[in-house]
Amino acid sequence: MPGVTHDKLDLLARLIGYDSVSARPNLALIGFIADYLSGFGIEGKILKDATGSKANLLATIGPQASGGLMLAGHTDVVPVEGQDWRSDPFTATRRDGRVYGRGACDMKGFISVALSLVPELARATLTRPVHLAFTYDEEIGCFGGAALAEIIARMDHPPGFCIVGEPTGMKVVSGHKGKLSIDGHVRGAECHSAYNDRGVNAVEIAAEIVARFRTLQKRLATEGTRDERFDPPFTTVHTGVMSGGVARNIVPRDCRFEVEIRNLPGDDPMDLLHAIEAETVEHLRVEMRRVSPDTSIRLDVQSCIPALAPGDPDEIVRQALRLSGTNRPGVVSFATEAGLYQRAGVPAIVCGPGDIAQAHRPDEYVAVEQLEKCEAFLRGMIRNQQSNPK
């Protein structure tokens, strides 16, 4: 590919240069990766979503055989609007041993390292394949990862193990919480506030539902399942957005709210949502329809990301621990695509360069030292997979 080297820093600069914010298409970035792979005789399968504007990429290097290693990452990034950057967020800037730019840490740094290894993988005689899996829309619900996981579950020769390169400071993470995102909408009945008995106040109904979610959070914190490896060590419930009404003297017709449940492995967030619906929402619907039959309450699942259940370290995880210099695998409270791949039958860990505290912030960066550690780690994992294939 003219003008493109396989140096990880050059590749990172190219990737940062693509504005792949989740609200916009990622086809240009995916096309760049596919062309780069093609230069080494590797086919990158472009798997578009229903709109045709976004795509995953799945590539296999080496033999068509079961097992081997999958290196996985998402290509989308969070927005930069309203953030005070010292430099152009979509131009990679190097200073003080760091690379600054949107996605440098989360998670184009990992993707650039994986791509930098392609030339030597293409030259090698591999006994087991190395898969590259790059997705869209992770930041807004792991939609690309969910679609790709379905494909992987049906593969004749699925990967044997997956590394999701989210920023962990190159520490091995073997477990994370899941995340259920819920979009709530109350449709009430509008009227003059002087005669509010003739209307249904959507804001007040929504407030009752939100209060019920808050009561659920309190109960989970004191009486729910606990796993002290996580921080906090219980399933959490949180309302992040709520809006409704147009004026003080109008009984509001509509109110929308957004709730998330971040569940421990073993807790089923859908059970919690169904309990809210049965215990609170149903009787509110009856109350509302006594006033107006056109009222409604909707609690729609926007996305459901499964937890990554940590288990006892097997030999591959122990290899990852040795290579990363980690004494024992950790867990995190944020969600990743690893839970999706585990559910599809592919054991997974999370391990990648950078600090999650730098993600989503202005002047996001990844340290060059972290990229170098990632390169050595991936080389070692690939080498071990070839000599001890799963």
C-alpha cells in the first residue's frame, strides 16, 4: 500500500486520522485496514451492517483450522465536541513519550500494534491461525461486536482464544461486569395545569419509575450478590438522562429517561428489569389508562452486553500473566466485547495498552512504552499459541 509502513506509530497516526466517532460511518477506516492487509496477501472480510454505512472486519492469517488466537478491537471512538484539546484530536501528536489523539488509548493503539505484526505473520509458517477482528459501534452498545460474535459462533473453524485490547495498562483482566441499557418513554395526556386531574403527568410517572430503579439500587447494594473482586462489589443501577415537559403550566405529555444496569457475572439484568415492570410499571399503566386510554409506558432494551465471567486461569491465561508481568488476573466494572465472544464459545481476556482513565477525555493519549509492551506481549502470545496450539 503506497506510503504506508508497518511501523506501529505510523499506523496509529493513520488510524487516528480517521474520524470514526460512533455517530459517523467507519467504512474509510475499515477500507484502509482491508487495503493494508491485501498488500500482504491477506483477505479482510468487510461485514457491513444493515445500513451499509458501518462495517466489521474479520481476517484470518494462516491455515483454515480451529483454534489459534483472535486479536479484537473496536474502531469507533467517542465524540470530541465540547472538549478542550491542546491539539487537533484527529491528528496524532507525539510529545513526552506519548501519542495524543482521539482513540489513541481507546483503542486504536492496540489495533495499530496488531497491524504492525501482520508482515511477519504473513511470512511465517503458522500452525494455527491468527484472527483479526475489528468492529463498529462498541462505544454505543457493542453492536458490531454482537454481530461479529454471531458469525464467530457459526464458524467451521472458530478461534481458540481471544484478546480484546481495551486499555488495561497491559494487565490481564479475566472478568468484567455486563451492561443493560434501557430507554424509557412515558406518554401521558397533556392539559392545562389548572385542571391537572384531566391529564396524565408523564414526568411524574417517569419519576416514580426512576425512583423504583433507585430503590432497587439500594437493595442490591445491601442485600444483593457481592463479589469483592469488583469495585463496587455489587450490581449497580443508574439513571443518566431524564427529560420531559415544555412549560410549567402544561401537564407534560412526554418524558424520556435512560437507565443502565451494570451487573455482576451471575446476575441477570433482565430479571431485574422484568421485576420493575411487574412490580411498578403495570400498576402505573392501569392508573394512567383510567384517565386516558392513549397513554403508555415503554422500557426498551437499547443494548445488552454480557458480563465476562472470570474462571480459574488455564494454561493460556497463565501464559498471558507471565508475558504481561501480572501476578493474577484482575476484573473491571466497565463492559467490553469480551463477554460477547465468551458467550459465542471463545474464551477471552482483556489486555491492552493505555490507561482507561485517559479514555474519553480531552488530550487522550497512549504512552509509547505501553505500545512497546503490547507488541512484545502479542508476539509472545502468538509464539506460544504456535508451539502449544489450542
